[in-house]
Amino acid sequence: MDGNNANNNANNAGNTNNNANSNQNAQNITGQNNNANQPNNNSNAIDYNKIQEMIDGRNAKTEDSVLKSYFQKQGLSEEEMESAINAFKTQKANQANAQNKELSDAQASLQKIQLENQRLKIEKKAYDFVEDLNIDNKTMPYLLKMADLNNCTDKDGNVLEDTLKNALQKVIDDVPGLKKQVQGNVGITVGADTNNGTNSNNGVFDFGFTGVRPRKQ
């Protein structure tokens, strides 16, 4: 009996080891399958710059081949062919530069026109605030020159009325003399006031200026 029990224990231990090995193998297989199913981000990454370099390089080689074939048919020597190819590439580069400059000039001209149109819209709208700002129409051009109008339009070129009015008001706050003058005895004094607050002329001509004496004969 004891011998049979020992054999049974040994068999059970062997079966346990076999089961453990089987489970380990299953886990390894499962792990390998999971790794295989995971996407390889490195392999899927597309280097567009590299592709463009390859295309440009191939295009350059194709261009050289076409040029050599053409000039060979023209009966040019190797030296003449090389000179002709260089001349062709130089002319091509000059044409590309000229086109880029023309495009750049056109864009600059268009931008200038847009800025001028925005300026006209701003100036037109500014005159709507003449009464609110308490200034004369003739004062507005000077006010517009001194005001910071850079942020008075949105991205679509529309005038931002509140921003414009605030910009104009800031100039007036800094230079109060731009406001309308109160009507009354407003004059310019040239020289000393010789009347001392009296109404006597004392030999002074009354032209609205105080202290201007006649020239002696």
C-alpha cells in the first residue's frame, strides 16, 4: 500500500509540472499573438520629406537624361552639351525667380489696396463720431493722423466702431485743445496788455488784438 501511495504521489507531481508547463506555453503563445496584432507605429510612419527628396532626385535625373538625349541628337560635343545643360538650368532658375517676384509683387500690391480700402472705411466711419467727440469736421484729419488705428478693423476688414472711437478719444484726452472752442471773447494777445483791464484805447488800435501799437512816422 505504501508503495502504491508513493507511486500515486509521484504521478500527481508529474502531472502538476506538466500542467504548469502547458499553462506557461499557452501564455507565451498568447503574448506572441498579442505582439503580432499590435500595430508597428514606426513602420507606419510616413516620411513625406524623404518621399519628396526621392521624387526631386528622380526628376532631376530624368531631366538630365532628356537634355543629354536632346543635345546628343543636335550633334553637340560633350563639352558643348554640358555648357548647354548649364545654360538651360540657369535660364529655368531665372524664370522661376522672375515668376516668384511677380507673384510676390502682386500680393504686395493687393495687400496695399486692401489697407488703403480699410483706411478709407475707417476715416469715413470716424466722421460719425464728430458730435460725440465734440470736435469740428476740419479737426478730424489731424485727429486721424495722431490716432493709433492699427486694431480698428477685424480680420475681415470691418471697422470696429468702439475701438475706433476709443482710439480717437485717447488723442483728444491727450490733446484737449482739439475740442471745439467755446464761442466768446477768444483772442490772441500780441505783446503786453497795456489797458490794465480798462476800456481806454490809449492810442492802441482795436483790431481784436491787445497791445498792438501803431508804427511811428
